[in-house]
Amino acid sequence: MLERLQTIAKLFSRLKSLLLLIALAGLLGFGLSLFESPILEGRQLMMPSLVVLFWATASLCFAVLFENIPPASNPDAGYRQRWSVTLRRGGYWLLGSFMILLSLSLVVLSYQLIRTWFML
């Protein structure tokens, strides 16, 4: 699982600047909608910009967290080094599980926000 997450994160790490620009655009759109800017009429872009902001931020965090996962421990290494690598990989495994759960909850949240947006 960790190696697969690392390959996905390396792909996302190439797009860090683009993800940051998308997150800033989502934040700008949300801010303009929140403070009732004369540029936008009403709160038309609030829900979509919030969804964009959430997904871009989650993708950016994913790219940063899983870019450098330590390799599996060498059986010839000492006990202390193997234990250290095992603990660090276990921590990354927990973070990976959390990110998968976060992505699933973002799917549900995105669906709810877009459904609410269409009802307005």
C-alpha cells in the first residue's frame, strides 16, 4: 500500500505549484462569495470554490506527506535500525489509512455541497 501511495504522491508532487494555484483560486472564490464582493452577485461560487479548495488542499497534503517514504528494512541491519524503520513505516501506514478515509469523506462532502448548490 505504501509503495502505491508513494507513486501517486510522486505524480502529484510534479503538480505542487498547480495544486497551490488551484487552492488559492478556491480560497479567493470562497472569500469573494463570503464577503459579498461586487464582482460576484450573491453566493453563486461559494459551494464549488469550497469543494475545489478542499480537494486541492488534500491533494497537496498527500503529495507532501507521501513523497519520501522510507524503504523496507534490510534484514542484515541491526535490531535498532529495523525497529526504527518499522515504526516509521507503521506511522506512514496510519497516515495513508487516514488519507484514504479523508478522501472518502471528501467525496461525500463534495456530493452534499454540490447537491445543496444545485438546490439554491
